[in-house]
Amino acid sequence: MDITKLSTPCFILDEQDIVENITEFQEALSGFFSKNIVGYSVKTNSLPYVLEIARKQGCYAEVVSFHEYKLAVKVGFPKEHIIYNGPMKSKETFLDAIQHRAIVNIETWREIEWLEELPFIGQTYEVGIRLNIDISTISPEDEDHPNDDSRFGFSYESGEFKVALHRLSILQYVEVVGVHSHREPKTRSVRFYRRVVEYVQEIILSCNFKLKYWDLGGGFFGRMPNKPTYAEYVKNIFSVLSPKLRDTMFIVEPGNAIVASGFHYLMKVIDVKQHNENIYVSTDGSRNDVDPFFHKSDYFKEFIYENQNGNPSRYPQIVGGFTCLEYDRLFSLPVGERELNVGDYIIFHRVGAYTMSLTPLFIHYFPIVYLNTSQGNLCVIREEWTEEDFIRKSKF
């Protein structure tokens, strides 16, 4: 792959990596659960080409807004292969999804009210319901901060989960057939998922659910050294699952675990300055594109130098992005590291999760995306946005 021919900044998608991630997760699930679904988390990376890969590999689309629901339909997912979660459903898409047998998990009180508008035509409509997961209570070792509760789902402890079930039971043409228990711990530990399963199944069994499916959600590590594998997650989940529930359709919603490792981001050094005993390296990329939450201290990265020979730096090198924001600083290199010069490249690996979905339209619009095929060829799968794209629906 000759990166010198690429327009920077850019993302590069390795399709085979994503296919292998999906296949390995599907095989891990099938080893324990005869009925299972991998629902790709669309919000993690909603690039249409990625959705098409997931669809072709047999994934469902897990969506959390009416825009994502329409996007999934637009790129070819059958409605019955969509998992509809979150509070940002519209009434129109909510009712449409239920009538077309999508997997719909109730998140808000208004959705229960909307169910009353379903046409009664002598059939039963099936829904699931989301259960609130408080990490600090269920698995405090995995909390991100004290009182690591959640604003999503209905709380069993407060009584609202049972109230919601009661209101649903009044609707004679609606049947609750699923439970959704998504929560992503900072640690992504196997221990956390074991404890969630133990917690949720007690509630399921006490409520005498006749479940068709259990949607555990996502938050898993992808394929990484010294991290839990897909098989280890699934094996541990199954080991604590009640025999009464082992024939239930088991659903996972991986996003990061599928797409993170499949993307790379390429930027080029465009300027170098020195003052206050620091060297400031400017690039044509941005931290906005590789760390949109601005919480990383380092990255999976490598350097490609224009010249074979280079000198060690006498000063620390602070590598920054193209924006006019002082905090758009990606990382620092200590004294003694090789000097970066104009024309050198920096490649960031494992940047497929949330980066592209959260890229802001600030100064530079959406960057170009290349596909790296299994033959090592490169082609464009998303053109760089220009000012024409930006103003397309604006009036002035």
C-alpha cells in the first residue's frame, strides 16, 4: 500500500479485519447458544460500507434513533433484522418497526403510550423491555466512578420495571418477549458480564417471563493481546446462566469489538516550529478524528519518514492537529526520539469506534475514506466533504 498517493487526512478501512471479527464472534456464540444474533451497533461507526459488510455477514443492525432506523433500511437491512433501542425513537418508526417484526426494546413511557395506537387486527405484537443496570451496585469493581448508575432502562429497585410490565400487560394485543440489559463497563471485564447475567436472570425468573430473547448489549473488547476473547466472554456468560434460560435467543450488540481494529487514520506533518525548549509539530489531521472524547494519552501509532536517515530530537516534540484550538494536541515524544519533519506520515491504528460518528464539521469537513481490499488495492468509499456538501440544504 503506497500511502504517498493518498489524500490526507484520511481513514483507511481494512474490510477483511471486520469480516474476521464478525465471524469469530458468531462462532463463539454458536458454540454455546443454538439461537443467537450478532447485532452490529450502528452508532459505533455508521459508514454505509461498514453496514453493508455487517449485513452481508448475517448481522442485524442495532439502531438507537429514527435516523439510524431509516439508514439501516436504506442500506438494505430487512426491518425484521433491525434491533431498535434507545429513547430517540420517533412514533412513526417505532410503530413501523413493531408492525414489521423488528426487535423493539421499550425504553420510555411514551413508547408504551404509542403502543395503544397499533391497529388491532387479531394479531399479537411482540416487544422487549430495557432493564436499568447500576454498575456500582451490581459490580462495583467495574465502576467508572462512584454511583455509576444509568439513565437508561426501567429500574427494578424503584419499582418502575414492574409498573412498566403491568402497563404493557393491560394491552392484550402486546406481548413482552424480550429483555434488554445493555451496559458498558469501563473495564470491559468478563467478571462484569457474569454478574449482570446473574442479576438479570433473577429478575427474569421472578417475573415469570416467557422470553424469546435476551439482549445483553455490547461493550466487549475486540481481538487484542492480553484481553478477553469473544469465546471467553460467551463461555463465562453461559456458565452462570440458569438452565431454564439456555434455550433463549441470545443477542449481543458489539460495536467497538467489530469495527475498532478495522480502521486506520493517516495524517501528514505540514510544519515544525521550536520555542520554549519544545518542538511543535503541526499535521493536517486532528485529534477530533482519532480521539473525539479527548481522553486518550497515547495511541496505537507508527511513523513513516520521508527520508531514511533522521536525527534524535534535542527537545520534546508536541504533535498537534490542524485546528485553531490549542488543545488539539495528540501526543508528545520525549527527548531523543527521532525528529519529525515536513512530509513525514503518522498512522493511527484501531480508530474505527466512534471516531467517524463523532467527527465534527469544524474547519475541515468529513475526511476521505479509502477501502483496502484483500488484494491490497485502494479505492475510495467516501469522498471528502467539501463546502458544497456542507451547504447543500442550507438557505442564504
